[in-house]
Amino acid sequence: MRGSGLVLGCAVVGFCLLSVLARAAADPPVIQHRLMLAEYGRGPNRLIQLDESGKLTWEHAFPSISVIFQVLPNGHVLYAYGGKPTGVQEIDRNHRVVWNYESKCPQVLGCRRLRNGHTLVAEQGPCQVVEVNREGKVVHVTPLQTSVEGYHLQVRNIHRLANGNILAAHEGEGALREVDPSGKLVWELTGIENVNDGLRLKNGNTLVSCGTQKRVIEVTPDKRVVWEFGATDAPDLNLTWIAGIQPLKNGNLLVGNFLRGQEGKGAHAFEVTRDKKVVWRYADHSVIRSLTTVRALDDPDVARASE
């Protein structure tokens, strides 16, 4: 009798343990990201870092308008600034400027550090990409094509592709263009209102942040849309202006949502799977009002065929 009770008790304990393990397996892990973001809009124009809980741990006041930055492998941050003067600078975490390039154009809002240590500078007026070495010397200029005469909206994010070409987002014209080093047009995608960025993926497709069209798309070289995530897929996010995208190593996408005119509503950023499931979001409006660029510091870009 005592033996059968012992067996029964072990069976119950085993069943409970299996149930706990099954529930643990069914519940996905809680996703948390350390973030760096550029706050821009009606609030301060600053660069801030948040820990996994969303607590502000570091901030830097931009010298003037700034919307695009890059976190470098050594922890420094590269960003373009668009005031007078205008250019690109690299700062360390003590706010010390360790590299600076002052442009002669009216405004710079885009930049990118290359693997060779040079820096790409997206100049507006004239619209062109200038490659600058560590000594601040211009080593190459790639002219860009745009029909927009006013300099402020001529070009945003730029990337050097694996083939040596430049992929540039022309926000005012709503066009994403690939040009060779001489500026000759190789490929373009038009009709993308307020396009902010385009990333060439390893499969040859291009991931595009479609601005005020409130969507992210992936297009083939022949411009066929093979994947799309937009406002109707998650109305509660209040997609307003898709300002940036970061492919994550798990295959998901980190997307920045610029809440221009919609401050206080919806998500600033979110992580979405390729089957359109939103698995994480950042929507704390007590810390920031709106953002442009956002990056997950714990999950660097891995899916791009560039730089």
C-alpha cells in the first residue's frame, strides 16, 4: 500500500514537472534590447542610450540638427550634423570629438564609416557622396542624381555596396538609387514617399524603409515586392513615418517609427518577424517624444551586402 502511494506520488510530481517544462517551452523568452536612438522633432535633438529595461543611461546633445548616426565597433558614435558649420563627427562616450569633417555644402544629414577607415559623407547642394580619409582629405566624389532643388531633402542614408557602388535614399524625390563610382545610374526604385533608407541584402534583394507610406518592403532586383509590413498589419503601433530599419541576427527586423505630429501615441520602435508578428516594442513617451534612427546595440547588423 505504501509502495503504491509512493509510485502515485512520483507520478504526480513527474506530471507537474512535465507541465511546467511544457509551459516554459511554449512561452517565448522575453525580448529586451539595449538601444541607441536619435531623438528629433518637438523634443530635444539628442542622442541617447537605453538599457534593457528602457532606462536612460547616456545622452549626448547634438550641436545642431542630426537624424542619422552609426555606432562604431570601438563604441564611438559617428553622426552627421546639419547646422552652420555642417559635417560629420565621431565622438567617444565622454563626448570628446575624436574626428571631425567640416563640409563646404549647405547641409549634411547622412554619413557612413567604411571598413577601410574612410567616411562617406552625404552632401546636399550639390547632391553627392564624398569619401573622406582619416586626415580629412577628400579621396573620391560620387555625384548623385535628384530632381529636388532645395538641398534639405536631397539625400538621407547612404551605403557603399559590396560591388563598390553607392545606394542612396533621396527623401524629397521618393527614390532609392544605386549608382556606380562615377555617378552612372545602375538601379532605381521610385514612388517611395519620404524614403529614408535602403539596405541591400545578401540575397540580392533590397530592404526599404518607406517613410510616410508607413511600411517596410523587400524588393527583388526587378522591383517585385516579395515582403511587406505596413500600418494595417499592426494598427496599434500607429505607424507614422518609417525612419529606419535594422536586420537582426535572428532574422527579425528592428524598425524605427518617427511619430512626427503623433507624439504620445504608438510605438517608437518595434521588432517584427518575417511572418509579421510583432515580438517587441518600445513605446515609452516619458523618455522621448519621437525618434529617427534607432539601433539595437546588442544585435549588430548581419544581413547586409554592403560596406
